[in-house]
Amino acid sequence: MVNSRQQEALRKIESCYCNKEDTLDLSDLGLDDLPLEIFNLTHLKALYLENNNLQILPSEISNLNRLEVLNIVNNQLQSLPPEIGDLTELRVLALSSNQIKSLPKEIYNLINLERLYLRHNEIECLLPQICDLSGLQELHLENNQLQSLPAEIGGLSGLKWLSLGNNQLQFLPAEIGNLTQLEKLHLENNQLQSLPLEIGNLSGLQELHLENNQLQSLPPEIGDLSELQELYLEGNQLQSLPAEIGGLSGLRELHLENNQLQSLPAEIGNLSGLQELHLENNQLQSLPPEIGNLSELQELYLEGNQLQCLPLGICGLSQLRDLHLEKNQLQSLPAEIGTLSGLMVLHLENNQLQSLPPEIGNLRWLMVLHLEGNLLQTLPPEIGNLRWLGGLYLENNQLQFLLPEIGNLSELRVLHLSNNQLQSLPAEIGNLSGLQELHLENNQLQCLPPVIGNLCCLKELHLENNKLQSLPPEIGNLSGLRKMYLSNNQLQSLPPEIGNLSELQFLHLENNQLESLPPGIKNLTWLRELSLAGNKFPNSFFKDLFQENVRKKKRLSKAQKYQFEIE
């Protein structure tokens, strides 16, 4: 019986035959077999069969000898018939995402083939006849089981794109250097331990992917790739770079993260066109002064190294936008940091900074500043000059107070101050009218200034683990507040105005000294979580509270006696 999808296929075949259409698309029809009628379409130039369940390509495929495009991606083919070699007009053959283990030798008869896609199969080797595909411009073999390449691959003199990522290659033949027209070479996720010297002959190469191999060094000839724009070497075992790396005058992106680099050659400064440099998670203890010559650099990633200081030459990075220095051993910053006038994102978290230079205030375009996990006891007044700052992260420091200048940060949306030693907040914090998240947990706050009510855009307020005994009535002005955390304080009562927080959804009050709640709490119709454990409520208190609203009352451990989830 012919099912609806087969009927659809037959309808398309008939239409193609009657109208002499040169393209037939039978994709996504769930076909297990090809209708034999298809092989009468001898005029076809393009046949699309992707996303079916085909296990066999019939030998009759040779009837379609005018085909220029054959797409059988994402089927269940385990082999190809020898007759595939009769399709000598083919320019594009797409066979990715099948289960093909080997290629018939006849496939190398396709002398007009320009693009061959064999990704995500189970191919273990290529035959020497690969060189017969002299017109090939793109060869895609990533995600197969190749352990080696035949030397004859060097005969593909017109090849522009060679993708061999995610195989099991342990070495490259020297003949790879004959591919002088190559523009993109993908060798990521293999087992390469070295590169042949002939790699330097690829004078037209623009992209080279070698990430996640086992390379311990690079040949000096790497510096001959003067047209190279992107070089990916992350996830190898490189301990050093050859001085010749400075010869890559066209380089725009250099990825060296997750290696074992202990130093950089001075010649790194010759990469005058470099825009993105990734050096994170190495073993760098210092940077050469010449890094300041990278005048076009926009992104510099140095996190997870052992840097103790920055070179004064950093002032030369006039185009820098993102600077990542987190997880190092920096104890101070040079005043020259202030010359990076275009900086927008600065990561300095998890270092050993005890202070910031006043020049930090010169970073007028800074939007995100991460300083968490340092040893800061105070901030320079110039911090208030960062008028475009949207996120300021200062948690896990030793701050005892905030300067009034904090109130100048009119664009601030997120302010993290948890795990410090703050005893009070300056009145100027009320100037942060655009603030949406305020984290003050784990400090020593005894009270909040009334101006807290000026934070009209606040959505999250974290105050747990402080020493608060009361809240100002102005807390009720935070009409957009959705989450408020007040657990582990010394609150004895809540102001009636808390009932004005009409959008509040999460209210945590556990481990305080509350004996009652203000009647207005019943106005919080959007409340979803109300945590009251560890207070001094009498047992009768819960019988009348939220009689209509309480959906579920959980009796937990003695330390968390009461928790409500509200309808």
C-alpha cells in the first residue's frame, strides 16, 4: 500500500517529468526507498533527498547522468554503489550524516566535482585516487574515523576548503604543503602532536583550526602564513611560541587559551592588525612590553594565569574594548590603565587587589566592572566618574564603607556588594534611580537609609545575613520589587508599608525575631514564596493567616518550622 508520503513523492516526480523541471526535492518525506519512477527523469540536474530513511542508493542512479547536484544528507546509507562514478557532471555531492564506512573507488571518477560533503560518517580512510578529483574546491570530512591521509591529497591543487576536524589524525603528510590555494583548513579535535614544516607553504591560508590536539610546539615556518587571519590553537600543550609568530602580519584572531604557555615572545607585538587575543588558562607570569604595540586589539583574554602585574606598555592598547584579567595574582594596577579610554568591559575578579588607582575613573565608556574576590577596603572617589557603568560587582572584598560618589553612577543597573564589612550605606545610594538588582547580603548593616525608597526600578533586594533591626517605611515605595531577601537579621517588626509592594513574588524572612506580620501583607497578591521559619510567631498565628490564600503549609525541620507557598 502506498502511504501519503510516497504519494507525495510520486506526485512530485510526475510534475517534474511533465513540466521538464530540472530540480526535484524529495526531502523530509520519510522515504525508506526511492520510487523507481525517479530514474526516468534523465534530464534532472539537481536532486535533493535529505532527511529521509534511505539505506540503499540503487544502481539505477547512473541513469541520472546529467545531475550536477545530489544531496542525500541525513539518511542511513552505509555504502555507495559503484555506479555513483557514472555521474560525471556532478559538481556538488552531499552525503553528510549517514553511516558510510568507505568510498567506492569509482567516486574518484567525478572529475567535475567541486564540493564533496562527507561529514558525520564512519569513513576510516581515503584512497590514493583522491588526487583524481582535480576540480575539487571543498572537501568536508569532519566527524569521521580517519587516522591518516594519503600523500596524494596534495594533488588537489585547486582545493580552497579542507575540513578534517573530529577525526583521529596523528600526523599530516608533508604533501599537505602542496595545497597552495587553500584558504580554510580545519584540523581541530584530532591527535596531532606536530605539524610538518611544509605547513608554511600554504601561502593563501586565511583560517587555520588546530584546537584540541596534542601539539607541544609550532614549527618556525608557521610565520610564513602571511595571509592568515584566524589561528586557533587552544586546548593543546604548547609551552612556548616561536619568534616567527610575529610574521603573521594579517592575523585578526589568535586563540591560545588552555595551553601551558609560560611566556610570550617579544615578536607578539608585531601582530599590528590583531583584534582578538585569547591567552586564558595558561601559566603566564608576565607580559612582554611589546604587547602594547597591538594598537588594533579590541579583546584581550588573560584570565586564569599567574600575572602579578601589568606592563606599562598596556597604555598602547587604545582600541581595547574587553579586558579579562580575572583569576590572576594582581596586587595592583598601573596608573596607565586609565589610558584605555575605549574600554567597555573590565574583568578583575579573583585577584589580590588591595586598592584601585584614581585613573580608573578615566574609563568613561566602561559599562561592566568586575572586582569581586579581591582585598579592596575602599574605592577611589574617581569611581563616580564612570557615568555609563551598568554593572558593578564588588562582592567578597573587605569594604567597610561606600563613598558618596557611588551615587553618581546614574546608569547603574546591577550592584553587588555582598560579603563585605559594610555597616551603613551613604544617602547618595538613593540617586541610583535605575538600579534593578542590589545585593547587600552578608554584611554588618544595622539599618537602611530612608532614601532606599528612591530606587523605583529595583526588582531584587538581597539583605540576608545582616544586623537589621527594622526597615524604613520608605521600603514601600519600591513598587516594582519582585524579590526581597531578609533572612538571618534581627527584625522585630515590618512596616505597614510593606503591603504596597504589589508585585512582590518572593519574600524571605526566616530567622528573625518577628512575632507578627502587618495586615497589609495580605495585599501581596502576586506572592509565591513566603518563608517565615525561625521567628517567634505564636502557634495560633498561622490559623488565621491567609485562610483563603494558603495552598500548602510545609512542616519542615525544627530549624525551618514554617514555610508557605501562596496561591
